[in-house]
Amino acid sequence: MSKLTEPSRDAEGKTYAEPRRTQRVRIGMSVILCGIDGDKPFEEKSRTITVNANGCLVLLATKVKRGQSLKIVNSQTQEELACTVCFLGESRDGKSEVAFEFSEPAPKFWRIAFPPSDWDPAERKRAGTPTVQTPRTR
């Protein structure tokens, strides 16, 4: 008998059919995407919406296609990696959600610590939420 797995959810609670290989972290980091738009090179500054060890999600004004190869640059470190468009999402304000996958996992590209694989974002403590403390006995 096969074991059923629950669909993955991102930081906003959206459901995805495939389980995530690594945890997503909702964080806005400056990046530059470089590639070819038609027959002309382009370079567009953007900010990440979410990141993980395998890539990121950004809002992009340049029209790209699923499977298109690009280069992503971490604006803080100037490190660059090859990546591929793996998802095209909703459009808003002239920009589209675009997910990129690195050619190979690169968790250190973002210079952040990722939560463990069994971490559940729904269980995290929220700022301003009181915690229950048990009284100490002497």
C-alpha cells in the first residue's frame, strides 16, 4: 500500500502538488536576472518573494518562458548562478511571478540559515503572541 503525502504549502499557505525538496523562506533579497528577451540581452533588478536552496520566486517585468535559461546575481555578494524558469504565476502591476531553479542546489547562495526539513511554518511563534510560562518552584 502506498503512503499518501499531504501537498506542500508555501509561506502564504498556497498548495502545491509536489512535495518541496527544501523549505521555502519568505524574504525580500535584491537580485539581478540576466538573460535574452527575444534576441536582445536583458538585465532586470528584482527582489525575491521566497527563497530556498534550489532557487527563488520573484516578480519580473521581462517576459520569460518556462524552461528558459538565465543567470541570477545575488546583489549583496555579486555571486552569480545559472538558473532555469520553472514556474510562471500570476501577474500584477505589469510584473509576473516567476520561479527559478538553480542548475544545482546552492543553499549558501542566499547567506541565510534554512529551517530543518521537518519545520512547520504554521507552528512558528508570531511576534506579540504571549507565551505561557510555567512558574518556577524552589
